[in-house]
Amino acid sequence: MSLDRLSEFDADPAEGEVIDGELAVTDDVLVKAFALGPGATIDPHEHGGATNVFHVIRGEVTVQQDDTEEVVAAPGVVLNERGQAHGAHNHTDEVAVLTASLCPLPGQ
């Protein structure tokens, strides 16, 4: 097993498909990877008691925060504050990959 947990996330999503996987889960943090096929969307949502940080590591996505949208290309980092609605859309013809780190975990 490699120390690089992202190396074990091998996803090739189809058009419109989102594939996700947990990279790290502890009592303090959840880190997930998301591979977005062309045209795929992570619907806007919020985490009332947790901060969520996106790391765009491949391609580019349109990130939504509340009523704002911005294209973020790899390597890019987006801070989603507690309670802030956020999502992402792959507006390109290529696969995009991002991670999302959530802490503290809800209920902690």
C-alpha cells in the first residue's frame, strides 16, 4: 500500500457520471475524491457544521458557491465555509478530478 492514497483511486467516468471514493476517514476529517465525466455535476449542497475544501487536481470545473460561479483549473484550491452552499460542474469534454476535505465531521 502506498502512502499516496489518491494513487489507489482509479476512476474513468462516462459522460455525465460522477465516481467518488473515500481516501481518508478519521474521527476528525473525511477526504473524498470525485471524478467527473464531461458534463457531470456535484449538485450544490451545504455542510452546516463543517468546512469543505476542494482541491482541483486534474482538468477544470465550474465551482458554485451560493450565487457565484467560477472556473477553477488544476491545481486549484477552493474554500467552502461552514453553511455555504457549494457544488461543481465539469463543463469540459475531459474528465476532471477533485478532492473534498470535510472537517470537523458532522456530529463531532
